[in-house]
Amino acid sequence: MYIRFFFLLLFSLLFSCQSSDTTCSLDEKRLVGRVDLDIQRLEQVFFGAKNKEEILSLLEKYPEVTSKALGLETYPNMDSLAGELVRLHLDSSMQKLNAAVATEFADLTDVKVELEQAFAYLKSYYPDFKEPKVYTYVSGFGFDLIVDEEVIVIGLDYFLPINHAFQPDIPRYLTSRYERKYLAPMVVLAISSRYNVIDSKENTLLAEMVYYGKAYHFVKSILPCTSDQYLIGYTPEQIQACWDNEDIIWAHFIENELLFETNPFEIRKYIGEAPATDAISADAPGRIGRWLGWNIVEEFAINQDLALPEVMREADAKKLFKDSGYRPRGGEK
């Protein structure tokens, strides 16, 4: 009992460490395919519509948004959807929410620039990549982000500041990851799934760790100057503490023979959303298996000297782990 208490106390103390700042510059060669992105503010035109006929006209003008974001399939017809949108947009709370978004997101230049850079980097790695159309909307917290090959729809109301009066109905520990600096990383993370090749027969914790590790490696490669906190959703203090405790975290996985665990309930303890990874410590952030998987994939990419597409094509999690030569670095970062 004494040893267990000391371990938790040590972990708690180490989780108060601070992280250091780093500098970064973009690779100009990867920005050659940069385009001038047009982010279309649909909340402005939809809330500006005066009647159902104008809403119907907009629904027909933006069919991708109508089908992918506004849930057309859940209504008997488009006329019914238009009527519901008119009712929704006349609601006083929705009007206040739209006004709050208009104030907070009057200027989206920072998001535009980051997405332009990301799409240019994507083209440099994947020449066939074609930038999707990008729209914004205010859905009354109906959706946060919709990403597919042709269209991206951003529910801006989800990305209001954490201290704003309007907040989505999600756990408090998740709300901080819905501020505007997380927007571009979330888009790129969603895009990563197109290129993240997996073996569907692998159902181990290691396979899950590697999948998310490849996803974060992808985002870091596409947004190299974005702080890790906006990629994985940990605070800088949590990230530094994870590095300081990497050997302890790894020892927990090895001593408990977790890498080849197939029980979904056990896997969820280390991969699923949670305020903490209680199986290790109440002070360890949730999803720590994803963070550890990211380290394994980074080691694999470096030690095998592989470009991003080659890393993403490796579907064998066991082979990737073996070839990574991963070992904890004892707090070095």
C-alpha cells in the first residue's frame, strides 16, 4: 500500500511540470501549391433570409451543406426542412447565439491562413489532394465539424471561447478543445483517416495506439508549427508531465501486458475520451494510449527514415512497433 501511494504521489508531483517554448518555420517548398481559400459564411446568408422561399433557394444553392450538415434525410422533403429552419432562425436564443458568433468570428483570417497552409502541405505529400469547399454555419450546437473529400462545414457555435455564456452540452473537460485554435488541427485530423491504412483484423490496444499515433503524426507533418497541445488536446503542463513520466507510463503498459489486450473495455481505459487515465493515475490525462502511440509512430518514422505517405501506409501495427525500436526517453523532449 505504501509503494502504491508513493507512486501516485510522485506522478501527481511530476504532473505539475511546465513545458518550454519552441520556434518553427514552414518549408516554403511545401507551400508551392497554396491557394487563396474562400471560406463561405453560410450563417450570414441563412439567418439573413426573410422567408421560407428564400431558405429553399439557399438549400438548393448549397446542396452539399443541405445533405451533409442540415440533415435533409431526416425530413419528409426539402420544404419541411426549410420550414424548420425558418422557425429555428426566428427563435430569440438562436438569434442571440448567431449574434455572439458574428462578434467572436467577425474575422476568420487566422483560420483561413492555417487551412491554406495545411492544404498546400497536403498537396505536397499527396499530389492528388484537392482542397474541399469550406463553409461555416451556426446550427444551435447541432454539429461541430463535418469533413469529407468535397466539403468542410464548421459549426462555429461549437468554437466559442470556453468562458462564453453559450456552450455546447458536452463534458467540461472537452470544452477547452473547442476553441478556435483547435479548428485547423481538427480538420486535418479528420482528413488523416483517408490516408491511415489499417488491418481490420487487428483489434488490439497496440493497433488502436498505432492508429491514433499515425493520425497525430499526420497532423504534425501537415501543421508542423502548430503546438502539440492543439493536436492532442492536452495542456502544455500535461504534455511536459507525460514526457517526464514516459518511463512510468510505459512500465504500466508492459507490466500489465496491455499491448496485445483485445478486451474493448480495457482498451477504452487507455484510448477513450475521459478526463483522466485512472488505471495509471488520477493525474494522468485521458487517452494516454493515443499519446504513447504517437511516440511510437514518431520513432518509427525517424528510425526508418520514412516520408509521411510511407508511414501512413504501414498497416501492420506489430511490425511498425518492432521497427520503431521505441523506448522511453526518460523525460528528454
